[in-house]
Amino acid sequence: MSLKFWATRVGVGVICFLLVGASPLQAEQVFDSLAGAWSGTGTMKPSDGPREKVRCKVAYNVTRPGRSLTLDLRCASDAYKMALSANIEQSGTELSGNWFESEYRQGGKVYGTNKDGLIEARIEGNTVAALVTIQTKATHQSFLMEAPGSWMSEVAIELNKEVK
């Protein structure tokens, strides 16, 4: 499988960063607290190879306080670059939206639930299906994307909010 498909899978997982930790009573506070720049590192695990390090930067823009946001993501490893954008809406505990990776021209839908700060999401596109678990605590985010059966079986990234 090509790097193009791997980058798409990673991009989809990273979109899920923005689906972080809002219970229905805290939706405005959580989305609003995401606004700004975040950066971090992690690893990816191909199904048939060793883990590889990855670096990411993401900018969140709250477009409708607590209920809607956009993201602009840039990730790189020694082997690839990726530029991803997404729009996410929240209604109660349900999260939904779409994503698009401009370098490889891939896109799709994001569906998820949010209960007590734990996000469980499904990412779908023409060549992508993945499950994502996300958690945010103050200025730290972590996520795990698992795509069993695909050539990129796991991506784990840790991000920290950049201080102004």
C-alpha cells in the first residue's frame, strides 16, 4: 500500500484531536479551550514494519462557541508530509463532521460520541476506516487510532497546547 493511503489514515486519526472531552454540560468550555495552536509527537505502526516517529502541529478555530470548530493540521515524518482540514459539529453528546487531506486529495466523514470526556469515534472515507479514542486534560491531548486490517494499524500522538 502506498504512503498516500497511510497519510490519509493518519490524517483521519488526527482530525479526531478536535473531538476531545466535552460532556453536554461542558461543551462550550471544552471547544473554546481548544482554540489556538497545539504541537507534539508520536508514533505510527505499519502492520508489517517497525514504529516510526511523527511530528504534528494543529490550529483549532472555534467557529460557533462550544458547538462547532475547524482545524488545520500539518504532520511530517521522515517519509511523508500531510496537510489536513476538518469541520466538526457537536449536538448533545453526538459529534459529526467531515475532513479533507489536500496533499493526497482524500476526504470523508467523522462520527463519534462523547461521554464524560472520553471520545470514541469512527472515521470513514473511500479508502479509510478507523476507530479513535481521545482524551484531553488541560493543555495536553492524547489519542490512539486503530485501523485493524489496514497497512497502518496504529497511530498514537501526544500534543501540548502552545503558550502565547
